[in-house]
Amino acid sequence: MTLPATMRAVEITRPGGPEVLAPCERPVPRPGAGQVLIEVTWAGVNRPDALQRAGAYAPPASASPLPGLEASGRVAAVGEGVGGWRVGDQVCALLPGGGYAEYALTPAAHALPVPGGLGLREAACLPETFFTVWTNVFLRGGLRAGERFLVHGGTSGIGTTAIQLARAFGARVFATAGSDEKCAVCQRLGAERAINYRTGDFVDVLAAEGGADLILDMVGGDYLPRNVRALADDGRLVQIAFLQGPKVELNFAQVMTRRLTITGSTLRPQSDVAKAAIADDLRARVWPLLAAGRVAPVMDSEFPLAEASEAHRRIEGADHVGKIVLKVR
């Protein structure tokens, strides 16, 4: 394939609100050893993109400064030593950055085939959330069949994915959301009980069930001590973000006497080797569920690439349910 010299992209002109995103033209990157170049059709929009735009989540030094951590499209070129992918293959991929563009680079081991039955639009929604949920709920959190699992933000991209995967692997699922309508969505996806956090208390609900064996939280702030109270003895709390801030006072005597585990992670700083291992797990254990229709991405809305700022306003608002994508081609 003959590659063009330049491509359309969206850049962060300065730290700030959605208005700092602007269309631009950039050189088309060329793949190095072990990399594939993807001709992007759709790009996923995620909260880490908004954090990067605001100046709170700097990309690694080796990554593109353009936002965008997941995309789908076709392989446009392969670097030295790449096996398993050929030019023209349809893929979705976790990216180190650069998804808001017509072409994006990623390690070949971080690309996955488009699951059977899904199109490129839906496939663009998979990598960031599925890598994150698999890592934190199943690998780090160790969720097992029959356990009680609580996920906050049940209608977010992470939440909708976590509900479905936890249910598919036999857990009892509970979720929080900000309206009765969103709670109904959580229950349709497989949650046994959804708690409207504006009118109910998840601590009381989980206590009545014997406590949560595992909680996945991206809220932080005053949710941290409440999460501890909502855990069963020997329970685990996995923290993946801090929408209400990372600092809070916590009585660690509860952690000690009830043998609780508090852990957490972020995906982007992990090594290429670690991300490749997650991709292998997903291909073997989760992609068959997607192909069978037992799990599916929940789609909220789409925007043209040039309207990325509107996509960021949408994801930072309170109304979206599921994933937001940018149409690149």
C-alpha cells in the first residue's frame, strides 16, 4: 500500500477544556520494528483522553502527543519482525496514543481481530474498556463465579463492560448509576440490583447481601471509606480513577481487622509486554463471548473526527450511556 505523506488529525493546542481540541495536519507515521500502522476508520473516546486534554494525564515520552487510546480500521503497513498481521487485515487495537487521526501506530501484539458479528464501529469501542476491565476485575481483582461484585458508574463504558463480563463469568452483579433510567440499563445488561446513588445508599444495599467480595471504583473521594464499609470480610477494592479526587481520610483498622485488600492500576503506563499478555487473554477468553453475542459494546453516540470537542463535552457530561466514537473515515 502506498501511504500518503500527511493525514488529518485532531491535536490538543494547549491544556484546557474541549475547545482546545483542533483539527490539524500531521505527517503519516511509519511503523518501526514490531509495530503495525492502522488506517483508522473509527476511534474510541475515553475519559483518559479528556484528562490528557486538560493537562492531567501526560502521554509516555515514546507515544504520539495526539489523543486517542483505541481505534479500529485496516492494517496499512507492518514493521520489521511482525507476524500474524498482513496489510488489509481488519483490526481493533489498544494504542499508546494518536487515535484521533487517519493513521495510528501500535505494537502489533496490542492489536486484535474484529470479533465475528461486529463491525468496525463497534470494534473501536472494545480495546480500552475491555483491557481495563479484564486487568482490574479478573486479573488484579480475582473475581470468581458466585461472588458479589459492585461496579460504580454502571452506564459508563467501563461499567457496561464490567457488568456484562462479570455476569458472563458467573458473578452476582450490583451497580450504581445516577438515575432510575440508567439503573434500568444496568439491570438489562445483567446487574441483579442497580442503586440510584442520588436516592439510595449502596453501602446499605451491599451490607444486606453480606457485603461485596469485589468493588471496582473510578469515583474516589468520599467513596473510598464507603467502599470499605460495603466490602465483605476478605473483600477487595480495585481503584482505577478518581473523579472526586485521590485523597481522603481512611481508618485502616477496618482494613486490618477485616483482612481487606485495596489495590488499583492504570493501563497506559504498563509495559508493552504486560499489555500483550492482556491481549492474549482477551483473544482466548473474551473474544469468543463477543462473537457469540453474550457480551456486546453499548454504543452511545458518534461524532465526526473534526467534532472531537463535542465528543469530549458529551463524555464529560452526565447523560451518556456506554461508548462514544469518532468517525474518521
